[in-house]
Amino acid sequence: PKTSITLIIMEGTKTRPEIGRFFGFDHVLFWVGNAYQAASFYCSRFGFEYLAYQGLQTGERNYATHVVQAGKIRFAFASSYGPYEHKDETMAKHLTQHGDGVRDIAFGVEDAVKVYETAISRGAKCAGKPRTISDEHGTVILASVHTYGDTIHTFVQRKVDGKEYTGVFLPGFKEHFLKDPLNEVLPATKLDIIDHIVGNGYENDMVPTADWYEKTLDFHRFWSIDDKMMHTDYSALNSIVMADFDEVIKMPINEPAKGKKKSQIQEYCDFYAGAGVQHLALKTENIIDAVAALRKRGVDFLPIPKSYYDNFRKALPNLNIKVQEDIDTIEKLGLLIDYDDNGYLLQLFTKPLEDRPTVFIEIIQRRNFGGFGAGNFKSLFKALEDEQDKRGNLTDM
Ligand code: FE2
């Protein structure tokens, strides 16, 4: 039949693109006002462990960087020592304009120079030429390009001339001098890996940004949704998810769409003063334990109305899926559920993690379901808009 022929042809055209292999999210670098305290917050609240440090004590005179880890998730928090940096004012300007936020989404790659040079030849803007850095644990090659807003991507190659880098994080970093004693007494948060990282931009920014990932990094459109589905009475947004060839990196790109009131995406752009990272989704294999632990540690999640669970209980008997988790527990923990005929996902979202209503975290568990929670957007948006309204930002357009 015709459909299977189409499938065969599509399989046949799936050859690895020229740019080479991406291994996934290597780490995420946040530029913040006080890296020492920010790192502590992610350890005590989110159960990260201190991993690596670079600063005055390691001979670094310009920046302090504290790296924390949960499962395979690595967050690095960096601050400047001076009122401005010795070489330029990039970090100081970033902090003044955006507040604490994500500067760099670093991807692990097979060949950093090749990815960089391919991207540059296709029009990407340099954010750091290829550099080879070494210490007693080996060698790493880094290269960086600009993406949306003031955000950059660093390509991290940890295997050079057949030898894997064996240090704690990157050359120049030492093992962290701290250990959070709270992690010994509080329950483990069981966070595993970064599932996706979402960027927010302005109206009409989304398609050019998605095209940029396709053109410069050989990513493809993995999933998309428009404002016809993603809207409430008040606000709307569009989203396209871009992924690398192996689909180990997923980067949803959002833009606001016209609604009666200001879109939550526009609120983000107003307060971040530009396009940037809206949320980081952290995957767990046990969201029940994970969220129970995170709540016990004082993580502040978006509240979900009781009606959401009443409606879900009514719909459940007619669904093809078998939900393994207890619905009362799902409700107690405030989890959202999205599904199709093959599987489902459970997710929930923190409130913004800074005073500015900008970056937040999603916790997600997938059970044979690759979507992004589209079925939850209406109830989620209602919860988001209630918070937006409390901030005085659910204003007329
Ligand atoms: Fe998400």
C-alpha cells in the first residue's frame, strides 16, 4: 500500500547529516548575581550535589563558577568578581539586562570544530572560536555560537585523539569544596536527565529561530502546535520543537500569539528584556517520589485546580491507556497528565525561580509518550495566568 512505500522512502533518506553527531545536553550555564548562593539553592531545594568549582582558589581571577549535578544533569552558575570583567562587559550587561538567567546551553558533540565551522559557514554568529583546553585529566575542545537573544550554544567535545576527558567537569575546574548536608537528611529527588529546554521569543520570531536550527545545525522539526490549540480565553502561543538527528536534544521554541490579554510569553520577554530560556524540563523515572521529595524540600509548584482531576477521573474509563500511578496521589502531588493511544506523560511546573517572572523548571516522566503536554496547555495556562494576574501583568495588549 501507498503508505508503507512512503515510509520506506522516508527511512531511506534518513542519513546522518554532514554536521556529525550530537550526544545531548552537556551542561547549562547560568549567569547570576551570586553563583555561590544560586548553586546552594539547587542543592537544597532540587537535590543537586556539588560537583566542580573554578574561582580565585583555582587561579581564576575573573569569574567564580559553581557546578552542581543531579543524575546526568549539570548546571553551572557563574558570577563576575569585578564590577566589569577584565576583558569586556558582557557578563555585567547580561546581568543588568536579563537578571539571573541561562547564558549557555552546551551540547556534547563528536567533533566541536566541525560543528562550529559548519554552523559558521551557514551563517551562525561566533560566540567563541574553537579552543583546546587541557589539564592533568586530559583535553576538551570547545566552540560557541549565538542562538536566540543573548543565549549561546557551546559545543563540547570530550573525546580528543581517542582519549576521553576524565576530570570532574572541564579542564581548569577542581572538585567542589562543599557538600550539602541537607542531601543526607532530605529525600532524594531522583532527577535523571534534561528532557528539553524551551526558548521564548517575540511574535514572529519562532519560524526564523526554528529555521536557524535547521539551517545551521541540521536539526529537524520534531513537533509543533499553534495558537488554535494553545490558547485560553485570554492568551495564546505557538510552539515548534527542534531536535537533532538522533533526537537526544529537543529545543522547543515559543512565540506569543494574539489574545485578549498579554501572553505569558510576552510577559517573559518583557521581564527578561529579550528572548531567552523559559524553562528546563528535567526527566525522572519516578515522578511520584521525585515530586514528593521536591515538595518536602520546599520547591514551589504551580497549583492545579481540583476540577482538572475531576475531569480526568471522568475521562479515564474511556481512555486506551492504563495509568500505573494512583490518581489520588497524582492529585495530591499536583501532577498534570497528557496522553495518546500509546502512552502518557506526567509533568508539573515550578513557579519562576527568580524575582523576575522568567526561568522555571518542569519535572517530567514519560511512559511511552513523546509529546510535550499539549493536552494540559489549557489548564496549565489558566494556572500560569492566575499567577501572571497576581503580578499585575495580565494586562490588555
Ligand atoms: Fe516543557
